[in-house]
Amino acid sequence: MKRERLLQFGALLWLMAVWILLWGNVSWGNILGGLAVGALIMVLMPLPRVPVEGRVHVLPLLRLAMMFVYYSLQSSLQIAYLALRPGPPPVTGVLRYQLGIKSDLVLTLCIDVLNLIPGTMVLEIDQVRRIVYVHVLDMGSQKAVSQFYRTVAQLERLFVEAFERDSDWKPSPWHNRDLQYDDPTQEGSS
């Protein structure tokens, strides 16, 4: 219960900060108004509980952030080159990758990062098998395809190091509960 209260307090502070940013200046009135509006939002429109099943490790999280910036800059330069070079447009296509991420929350964060890297767009997620289908802008060579797979593997490894180490992994009671359903083709069989 203590951790949940801490998370609620953090969300309240975040909503207050957004309120202050919307008004454009820090004043006691904006701080109190932000706290009041934030509390009202949290009471009237509560977010569903999201199971947190691991721990956050700060150093791998910083490495993840640095790699994200690096990959964003690298792919932005590649896109600029592909847009400005003479010749036909690049060969595009859809590639699939099976992620080893266990938590839905971390899977969502990883997908968000993949979508933010220029030149990639996640088209479909097979949540049960943890397979993502990604549209890739440049598939003109085996080197470009290999680079995509290396990038996704590196991001996956960093996400697991930052959030899902096996030593810290504690599945919540809700883990994969939505994915457990009866197979309609097996009805009536014993």
C-alpha cells in the first residue's frame, strides 16, 4: 500500500507540473491550483491499475536513453540521406521480430521507442507470442535488414536490463490473465 500511495503522489505532482507549464509561470496560485485540479482528475478519472512486475535499474535506464538518442540521430541521418540522394526511392517492407519481454507495460514502452525511431513503424503486435511486425523504411540491402535486427535486439536487451531482470521479476496476479481464454474449438471435448 505504501508504494501505491507514493505512485499516486508522484502522479499528483506530475499533474501539478503540467498545470504550471500550461499557465507558463510558477506561482503559489498555480501550484495550489495544479494540486487541486490534479486531485480532482485523479478522483473523477482514475487510471486503471498497471501491474509493475520488476524493478527499475537506473544505470541500464540511462544507457537505454542514450541508445535511444543515438538510434534516433542515426536513423534521422539515414532518412535525410535517403530523401536527398538521387535515384529511386528506398525499398521498404515489413519485418517481424519476437521479443523476449515479459511485462505488458515494458512491451508497450519498447513499442513506443520503436515507433519514435525514424524509419520504423510498428504495424501489429501479437501479444501472446510477443511478435511485432514493423514497417522498415530501408530494406534495400542485407546490411540494412541486419542493422534493423541488431537495433531491436539491443533495445530489447536494454529494456530487460532496465526493467525485467530475472532476479527481480515477480509476476503480478494479473499477469497474462486477459490472455487466458477458452478455445471455442475445444468445447464439449473431455
